[in-house]
Amino acid sequence: TARWAPAAMAAGVEVLVPFRFITMVGHFIACILVFWTRGDHVRAALPLQHTTSQFEAQEASLVVALSLTMTVFAVELVGFWSGLTMFSAPLSFMHVVFHVAGAVSVCLFILQGAHADLYWVYFALFSALPGAVEMGSIGLTLSRKQW
């Protein structure tokens, strides 16, 4: 059975690579939708009688979280498209799990008109954590590369 392991792993990677890309795109689209609905989430975070400055401050916080999310997506895409992390089965599986959970959570966030600060939790769990693992994997791969 040991000599069949590379073939089984290759088959797993063949499935995980497209799943990883599709789940990343789904999570990305869900995050773009938050940009369009951010006013609802900002209002959910404020009292009924709020000032313009309170609204702008809460909106700025949400925009920062969304911008950081897009930055992490860019890092993940660089690692993925450069091939540095594309064919790592454990890493691809981790990304699939986090992006599916992130996409579902962000969609529920949008549908429920949730409090804007909740997005920071989603950012930490479903973007920053896998993004940090991706950056570490990119760094490790580049440090091992013979130039």
C-alpha cells in the first residue's frame, strides 16, 4: 500500500486545488457583498439616535476590516497562483475548510444585518488565521528554494 500513496495524494491534490480556488472565490464574493451592505451593518451597531461622526467612525472600522480581508486574499492568491502553496494537500484542505466556513458566515452576516463589529471576528477566524499560515508557508517554501 505504501507505493500507492503518492498516486492517492496526487488524486487528492487534483480535487483540492479547484475546490480551494472555488471556495476562495466564493468567500471573496461574499466579502465584496459586505461592502455594498455596510450601511445596514453600521446602523445595526449604533443606537437609534446617532451622530454622523459615530456613523462614519463605525463605517471606517468596517471598511478597514474589509480592506484587510482583501489584502489577505491578495496574499493567498499570490501563494496559490505562484505555485508555492498550490499543491500542498494539507494547506489546500485547510483553506477549503476556512473559506467555506468564512463564506457561509459572511453570507449569514449579510442576511441577518448583523452588528458591524462581528465582522472583525470573521476576519480574524476566516481570513487572518489562514492568511498567516499561507504567509508562513510561502516564507518556508522560499527559504528552502535553491536559487
